[in-house]
Amino acid sequence: MSFRQLIIAVTFLSVFAMALRVSVDTDTWWHLRTGELIAEELTIPKTDSFSYTRAGESWVYPSAAWLSELKLFLLYDWFGPGGLNLWVAGAVTLAFVFIYLSLSGGLFVRAFTLVLAAAASAVYWAARPYMASFIFTAVFLWILEDFRWRRNNRQIWLPILMIVWANSHPGFAIGFILVAIYSADELVRWLDGRWQRGGLKIKRSDVEKALRGPLGALILAGLAMIVAVCLNPSGPALLLYPFQTVSIGVLRDFIQEWQSPDFHQTNVMPFLALLFATIAALSFSKQHIVLSDALLVGVFGIMALLAGRNIALFALAAPIVLSRHAAPIADGASKRLGLHQGKTKQARWLGWLNIAIAALVVLGIGIKARQVLSLDFNQQAFSKGLPIGAIDFIQREHPPGRMFNSYNWGGYLIWALPEYPVYVDGRTDLYSDELLTEWLGIVGAEPGWQEKLAAWDVRLILLEPHWALSKVLLYEDWQLLYVDEVSVLYGK
């Protein structure tokens, strides 16, 4: 094994090791239940059957994510939560393979940039359909970067990939953003070429020629992608779905992943490092900054600063720009330090040493994998944040009535306690501002909370102890049925 092969292997093994962790979050559970429903009934649900507050109402999300939800359920059904952990680690690694193929510079610049980007995107990794958008964003970047620099023409694959993307996760809108960025770059390059040849006087023949070139190829791909999105169970209606989702005010104001990053949290520090490294590379670069680079950093940087979940998208786009402008700086520094050497024949013993080092890394990952794939280890992690004790009590005692539940636990209740429809869960697109605002008022014990619960005929309340409602109920005509460090359950 050569030294180059060792560095590449260790780089991707490091990414895989970072991503190999408990990946099931609170929203994973309702995706699993939806996947189970699809597998059992062999149809895509179009209306809600998991809640009593929105029962029978139109539910579009499965049309945009049914492939991912079915896959998640089958993995969980066959391999348990460990299988989901392994899938997420593989998906993250695969995405960064495409990013690595898009990077510039020498071995160490690529390796350092990739590991930093992976660390920055770690806030995003979970066993949810949005991992499909993570992979497809990386693939689109690889295709469009090769197209931009005339290395390869694979743009014909964009509409084909979009068919799968639009049936895997609503984040397919990112694909249109990327095509728009590179189309703008091609347009500006074409206009600049016209200017250099004597002004911007444009004839019809010039436009026709441009549309037969790279600019036209991207525009055609974008139009075909619109048609591709329509090939889903909900048809053309899905085109507007991403815009409808981000327009939900409560989602932006109260859901953590949709809020601006909290820079006091240590897990956001790699994002800051990647952001400032990219800005520094652009500042000191002697290369011309092309429009696509500026837009990749600007558009995805703003998106990341507005919503923490978009940090992962920035972590895919920024490394491409960072490596392109950092590579000449790194080469210049290595020359001044005398670190540039010609190729030399590697001693045989060094090859064996490199194999031994790689084997030790693989062994370390294997030890971690044994723990992360363990059912007991995953269940211990779940018990720290889910009302497992309260659910055991409910399954044993079967208290009657509708349940008002924590937003964070709604997804798990859908999975673990299907006989009790939920009041609310992580499907913000379904509940919209009206019901989510009502939920916030009730858990905050704001005036009128009693009437709101009575209107829904609520007889059970399952919440975290910290909510104001959990404390107020002690002085109302509600009976404490169960309590532990994680949850409180009241009945009436």
C-alpha cells in the first residue's frame, strides 16, 4: 500500500467512523411507521391516520419520501437500529466520495478539507429521509463541477436522478438551486465573451447558438427536472411542497433545526472553522473567483446561517471552493519550505507499515461498530430521551381517552403506541401554524388551555417535566399516573 493510498483510506475511514453512531432521532419513528404502512398495504398514504387532530386530512409528505421511508423500515425490520446506524455511516461516506472527486489540490489539502467538511456536516446526520438529499446534493455538485470545468458532460443524468430524488425527500429543491447557480455562471461567461468580442449587441442567431451550447444544456436539464419531479404519487402538486413547508412560521421560530445555529454549542464549531477557512482562502487567493464559486459560498452560507439543518449543505459545497483556492496557497508554502520532492520509490517495508496502520484503523472502527450495532446500546441511548417507562405503563394499564403529547415524542408514540393517536408530532407540514401555535399555548399553560384540551376531549397528557403545563396539572383536577426523570403522565 502506498502512502497516498493510506491517506485516502484513512480519510474515508475517518469519515465513516465519525458517522457511525446512534442515528435514530425523534422523527425517525414516524418515518418507520409510514414505511411499515407502505410495505403492508403496498400503497402510498395520501391522508393522515396517525393523529386525531388531522385524521383524514391530506398529507403530501409520503409522496416525496416513500422510497426512503420504505427503505428505512426494511432496514430496521431486518437489522434493527444498528442497521440504520450502519446505513447512515455508509450514506455519509458515499456523499463525501463524490465531494472528494470534485476537490482540487494535492493529497493533504483534499484530505484535510474533506475531514473538516465531514465534521461540520455531522450536526445533520440521522436516520431520516433527508440523508437522500445529502447524497443527491453531493452527486449533483460532482456532475455540475465537471460540467463547469469541461471535464465531463454528465448533465443528462440530472433529470433521471431527480426522479429518484423527488420520491426520496422533499429537499429536491436543492437540485434546482444548484442548476440555477451553474446556469447563472454559464450565462455570465457567455455575456462576458460577447462583451470581449465587441459589446453586448446580441442577435437572435447568437442566442440560438448559446442555447445549443453549455448554457442551453443546463436550461434543458432544468426543464426536464421539472417534469421529473412530477413523476411521483402526488404529481405536479409536489413542485410547490418545499415552499409550503418553509413558509410555516412556527417551524422557523421554534423548531431547533430550522433556527439559526447556536454558536455557543461545540458541535457548530467545525462549521465556523469551515466558513472562516473558505473566506480566508478566497481572500488570499490569487486566482480569479468565478461566479459559481461565489454563489456556492454565498447562497449556501446564507442558508446555513438562517437554519442549522442547512449547515450540511454548506459543508458539501464549501469544500469544493475552499480546495480550489487553498491548493495554490498550499503549493506555494510547501515550495518555500522545501517540502516539494519528486517521486521516489517506496521501500517495501513502508508498504507493509502502511497496511498495518490501515488495519489498526479498521480494527478501531470494528470495535466501535460492535458497540453501535448492539441493540442494548441503542436502547440505552433511546431511554435517555424517550418516555419508554411511561409507554410501558400505558401498555400495561391501558388508561382510556385521547392523549395530549409532547411534540418531540409524537413520532415515537406513532411507532410504539399506535393504538393511541397523537395530538401532534414532527410532521410540521401537516399540522401547520394553527395547530402548532395551539400546542405551544397549551404546554405553556397560557389562558384557555383547559378549554382547548376539552375541545379535543383529551383525557391523558404525556409531557416532559419542564413544561409549565406539567407543573400546573398538579393543582388541577388531573391525576398523576406515572412519573420518572424523563416524563410525566396525567389522566382525567
